[in-house]
Amino acid sequence: MMKGKTVIVTGANSGIGKATAAGIVKLQGRVIMACRDLDKAEEAARDIQQGTGAESTQLVVKRLDLASLTSVRAFCEDVIKEEPRLDVLINNAGIYQCPYTRTEDGFEMQFGVNHLGHFLLTHLLLDLLKRSAPSRIVVVSSKLYKHGYINFEDLSSEKSYDKAFAYSRSKLANLLFTCELARRLEGSGVTVNAVTPGIVRTNLGRHVHIPVLVRPLFDLLSRSLFRSPEEGAQTSVYVASSPDVDSVQGKCFADCQPQVLLDKATDQELAAKLWDISEVMVGIIT
């Protein structure tokens, strides 16, 4: 059970994030829904309450725009000021295959939101997580990490941009971040593990163009082949709450089971280099 525990879920207003928030609330946890769009988040909170019978105190909505480092800092200041403890941080929000755009701070959008925004968020909340230990961090990645690689010469895709590659790279970055953070958290009472939810029917694919004539067939196929958000959220909820994962550190789970990752996702040297560069990019080290 999660009674008395406080959990932050980024991107909790739709898809896997919303289903994860509902799953935590069902276990009697309290969820801070960290979302860019407050209206959608409030609506999602009402939906979750109706669907789970949760008390209104179990859901708190706060604004967080991961495409803005200023917003990330403001969110964390607010949480540190108002929350006596933080038991779980679930880095769930993500952007998938969007056209080339940049964050407020000039980073390629998918790398900026999926990796750098969460990198700074985790860094700023780490002391609170340590004070609340035993506590957990859950990083939502994707099996598409397999198609990515880290080109340190072009992290903001200024030389070339391929939206599918940029997504895969950001998800590989999530796994390398998990790998290095796990090493740094050894013995702290805070664990970090990643999850890959599989192909889920969410609005994540809103930037993927499907011709009008094919759409009905695609919708039909996606209902039979893709997972529901609830099924997609199962592993996130499991890794956030299960006693089985109590002292597990630096693993990646799918279908509630630890996975074997490709070497490039657990390369210690690569993970350390990405960490150092990320610190500079988000302004932790100048």
C-alpha cells in the first residue's frame, strides 16, 4: 500500500501518466500531478477521483513545463517549500516524434523535455528524496532506445534532424541517466529504475501523420494490438510501489520483470559523459 506516501507523476494529465496517477491513488497514495496544462490536469484529476473514489486531498495539481528550465526550478522550489516528504518521483512525461522545435532554453524539444527537463527536476528534488528515504525514482523510457545513439557533437540536432531518431536518442539518454544515477545513489536509501511500457494507445503519437483513408483501419488495429494506458502504466505502478523492488537499483523493467538491455544503454563511460554534459546544459555547472 502507498498510504501516507507522496508521489510526483510528470505528465499526469493523459495517457500512461494519468493511468499511473490513478493506479497510485487506488493504493491510497497521494499524487502531485505535474503538468504543463493546468486545465487538462484539473479535468484529469476529476476523472481519476470519479473513477477511483479517491478523496480530493489525494490529488494535487501543480504546473510544470519541462520545456522550460525556469518552470522546472519554480516547480521544485514550490515542492520543497510545501512538502515535508517525497516518497516517489515518476519521470513519465514525454514528447514523441514532434516536428523540429526548440525548448525555451534552445534545446531540441524531444531531448530537452524527455531528458534534460527530467534531469534537472531529479537533481533539484534529490535532497528531499534522500531525506524521505527509503524512496524511489522511476524513469519511463521506451524499447525504441535501441535505435538511438548519443552524438555529443550534435545534441540539439542543429546539423540534422530526424524526429524518430531524436525520440530514440532521448529514450537512450533516459536509460544512461538511470545507469549513472543508480551508481551515485548507492547506499543513499534512494533507488532509481527505468521502465519500458510497450506500445500504448495514447496521444503521444499526435505528431505522427496517418493518412485519412487509413485512419479507421489504424484505429481498429491499434485497439487490438496496442496496450491500454492502464496496461501501459502497470509496470510504472509496480516499480513505484511493490515491496519486491525495495532494494533493486539501476534496472529496467517491462511487464513487471527486469530486462536485459543493450550494452549501449548501460555503458558506464557513456553514462558519465552524458551526465557531465547534461549538468552544463541545464546550468548546474557553469
